[in-house]
Amino acid sequence: MSHWLRQHWQTFVLTLKRLARNPVATLLNVTVIGIALALPLGGYMLLQNLGSVAQRVAATPQISLFLAPEADKSDIDALAARLKQLPGVRALRFISRKQALEELKQSENLSDVIATLQTNPLPDAFVLETVGGSAALEALEAQLKALPKVAHVQIDSAWVKRLELLLQLGRTAVLILATLLACALVAVTFNTIRLQILTQKDEIEVGKLIGATDAFIRRPFFHLGALQGALGGLAALGIVYLCMHILNRGILELSRLYGSEFRLSFFDASDCFALLAFAATLGWLGAYMSVSRHLSAIEPR
Amino acid sequence: MISFSQVRKSYRGGHEALCELSFKVEDGELVFITGRSGAGKSTLLKLIPAIERPTSGTVLVNGQNIGSMRRAAIPYLRRNLGLIFQDQKLLYDRSVFDNVMLPLAFTGHAYKEAARRARAALDKVGLLAREKTNPITLSGGEQQRLCIARAVVNRPSILLADEPTASLDSTSAAEVVEMFRDFNQVGVTVLIATHDEALVQRLKPRVLALAQGRLEP
């Protein structure tokens, strides 16, 4: 065991030295892999962020219930009593037409328009916070529509459903992109290892002649492929992190206009680790394919 | 012990390098293989570490049959042999010391132990002072001595040398041959292929004379 570990450690150190000896080539390879991985990774990050927003909104779907203009105080009280008894209604808030107009006056863009109005065109409304899934929500909507003095029922989270579908589409697109660029990573590694085998042709031949096992000869190439993949993954994380920072300045400004502190958040540690492991595995795979193809061609004579 | 019996080696295209070759080399012997170029000396030496396989007949090295040996077993056979090649096969991208360290990397020695052995081998061939230099800066005789150091660092029981004195002046050649004699005296079996008649005349060793792939009587 310690013999096996020592050989791997020695190989790892040797591989690092080799990478350091050709800094330009290493940097170029790592950049290519990094950019290739950064594209789907960035897409994935955006989707993850949008998904969490959609989930937060979808978890507490709101229903706005607009009353008919002729509804009076007693109608409203009766309706409030009915609504409280309905299953699926968690909380209830009444917004009178006066209150609604006051709120509109607060927003600076509309205050001029509202000042020109002679009568209040707004209806009284209830805002219901509901529980349950989308099926329960639809049943509730039908029930509410049947109630007397109800003019209009609006599920405020309908757009969330559309967003969910859109996100689903986005995820598929990212998956396709990721698959394609994973193939690119394997191809880049394949070629790097091929060149490395060619430069070390003499060493491989001498090694075979004086008693190196095939496993010993292959090992540094596997290390090189995996390490290059992992470095590429690290570069991709760096690129996405940097882009996120640049974007966040604009996003925060924008979301403050909507009274929110929304900004993009980065992957957690386990996601980062998974990406590095994935990139290293792809690098290893490329090295494996290249070594199987090219190493047997070097046979001492 | 090395034993050839009825060994034939023919290459694709019908060229017959060795035919009906039978001989034995006991442990601790010093044997010269002579003959003109093309006589089959190199082919004979390549059969022992399984660089080539016999077309027919049996090659036994320390009891192992080379003809039927599995590919995966070959590295372990070669670790017990010291090989000195006609074209030297030194690596010029690393120091003299690292060239000698190479065979020890496969066997998984701890660095300290490996370095100690490598320096001992370099000391034996008189190159310890040059350990940090690149082999390209060494003279022909020194390069050949470096090959010997690399071949013996794993303490093999058999040394095989293909034309070790071919490119050397007579003084360097004599030095190199003396080294082989020294290793032979501590019990290492040594096989040297050469066409240097003067060398053979001087040492009077056991000689296997090859001509057109056959042993001359």
C-alpha cells in the first residue's frame, strides 16, 4: 500500500514539474478547457439562481380577488367570513379601494396620472395566501369564481409556472452544451497526451527496455490528463466567479428598483468539488483513450 | 543460467538471423560472442531479455522460458538483467544521476535508498564527480561507463553488452572491459557481443563465434 502510494505521489510531483516546465502550453490548454467548461457552468449557475427565485415565489402562491363595484360593507364582511372557512387559504388581507389608490399615489411615476382622475376606478380586493400544489390552487380558483360579488380572480403565480417551463428548457440546453463541451475536453486531453507521448518517446522506450511495467509507463499520463482537467475546471470556476461579480453590480442596481436585494450567488463547496472531480475524470478518460491508442506503438526493437 | 536449444530466429521477409543455435552459459561465466556484423550477435542478445522472441526452439533464462513468457512478466525478467545497448539509449533531458536513478523508479525504492545505490554505481564506474552534468557533455568512454552504471544499479545477476567498445579508443575500451571483468569476478554472468578481435585475443575468454546465424566450431 505504501509502495503504491509512494509511486503515485512521486508521479504526481513529476507531473506538476512537467506542467511547470512548459508554462505556456499548460496555460493555453488550461484556458481552452476552462472556457469550454465555463460556458455550460455559467448557464447552470444562472438557471440555479432563477430556479431558487421561482421556487421561493411558487412556495407561497397568492390569489388576488377583485370584488364587483357594487359590493358594500356587509357583502365584504360576509365574503371575508366565507373565505376564512375555505380550505387552502392560509391568510387573508383586505385592501380597500381607498387604500389601493393611496398605494398607487406613492409610486412616483403614476401620481400625476392619478391626480387627474375624478373618481376612484379601483375595486376592493382580497389578497389570499394559499397552501397546496397547483391542482389545489386551480380547484380553489374555481370555488372563488363562484362566490357572489366576485368580479375577477387572479392567480399571481401563473407566471411562475411559465418560468418553470422556461427553466426546464434552459436546463436541457445547458445539458446539451455541457455534453458537447465535455467531448471537447476529452479531445483536447487526447491530443495533449499524444504530444506528450511523442516528446517522451525515448524515455518510454528505455523504460520498457530496463524493466518498467506498462502500468508504470501509463501512470504519469493518467495523472497529467486528470490534473490538466482539474486545473481546467478550476479555471472555469474562476471565470464564472469573475463574470458573476461583474454581472452582480448591474443586477443589484436593477433589483433594488424592484425593492429586492436579489443577486447571483455562487456554487457551494460540494458543487465546486463535484465539478473539479468531473473535469478530472474527463481528463483521465481522454488520457486513457490516448494512451491505449499511442503507447503500444512504441515498442523497443 | 542461460540455455539456448535449437533456437531459430527468422524475421519477416525470410531473413534467417539465427538457426539451430544451442549453447549453455553457466552462472558466473564471462562469455564473448564474436562474429562479423550481420552474424546474429545482436539478435542473440535480444532474445535473452525478450526484446525478440525465438521463432522456434527454447531460450531459458534462470529457468524461465522466454518463448512462452507472458507480456506482463517481461518487465520483471528485465529487472534482473543489466542491459548495455549498442546505441546506448541514454536520456539527454536529465542529469547523469537521474539516468542511473531511472531503473530504481520502477522498483519503488524509497528515494534515499535509491540515491545511495545510484551514487554507489556511479562511484564504481568513476563518474560520481559528474553526477549533476548532462550526459551529452560526457566523452564516449564516459557515456559507455554511464550505461554500465545504469545497467548494474539494480544489481542484476546477468549483464548483457552489445558492442560496448565499438566507438571507443583502445584505452577507454580497455577500461570498460576491465569493469566487466570486475563484475564477473563478484559472480555476475557477463555476455559481451563484439567484433573486436584484439580484445578477444588479449582476454582469452570463452568465445561463442557466430557466422551466418550458426556457431562456428
